[in-house]
Amino acid sequence: MNRELTRREKILLLVLIVVVLVAGYCKLILIPINDQISSYRLNMEAEQTELDANQGKMAQMQKMQKAIEEIKAAGEKRTIPQYDNSGKLMIELHEIMSDTLDYSLDCSAGTVQQDYIMLRPIVMTFRTSTYAQARQIVDRLCSSENISQISDMNMNTYTEGRNSGTVETTLVITYFEIMP
């Protein structure tokens, strides 16, 4: 059964071989290369997004550093302390509060902002004999070496009872620390 192929059969066989080669090339070479290129493009976009975010953070850090340098040039000595400054902070608060009749501190858990700043809120209540003493203590808290922000301040003067004539001050003071 060895017969010679006709011209038409040879052409069809040649077309079949070309189709198989093209399909094999597409399936084995072209499609994996295109998939790899798509994967690289997605990775490049993700890296570009991360790079843009990091450049934004770097620009913000440079702006903050410049602001810190300007503050230092103006003679300001206060800086944001490193993380876990609570020992020094409690000593300073005790010194500031020594002029009060009594005081209480309620330290709540800190929260992290922007991945590098720790906020430590403290609810503070203290009693003094006069409004001027209360004001002086608030001023000392504001001028403390530890950078802070005072919010929710309330002052009450008692006119009756055993606390008559005293001023009770309640405030929330948030101290800032730099995360390691």
C-alpha cells in the first residue's frame, strides 16, 4: 500500500503541518510569554504605586524635618520623645501636679497614627484652691518638654459642700511619641 500522494494531498498535508506548527508555537511559546509580560506589567504597576506612596511619605518627612529645623532655629527646645517615654512623663506630671490639692490620672491605651507617631491620651482631673492656680497648671502642661495637645477641658468652681471654694479641672491631654 505504498502509493504516491497526490498533489492535493501533499498540499493539505503541508497545510496541516503549518497549522500544527503555528498552534504549537502559540500554545507553547507565545501564550506563556504574553502571560509573563502581563504579570510583569501588573508587578510594575504595583511597584510604581508603592514607589509613589513612599515618595509621598518621603516628601512629607522632608517637610516635617524642615519644619523641625525651623522650630529649632527659632530657639524651640522641645522635640517629640521616642516611644515609651512614660517613666519620664509620669515624673514630670507628678512635679506639675504637686501644687494641686489632689489629682487623678487615667492613662488609656495609645494609638498609632501614620505608622510612626504614638498618641497617648491621659484623662486628668485635679483640684486647686483658685482659678489662677488651675490656669497656672494648665499653662505648665502646655509648656512641658513633652509635646502634647489638650482637649475637652472643663473647669468647675464648687460653692457648696466639703469642696467649697475649690476649682476642679478635668481635661484630656494627648502626648506624642515617635515609634521605633
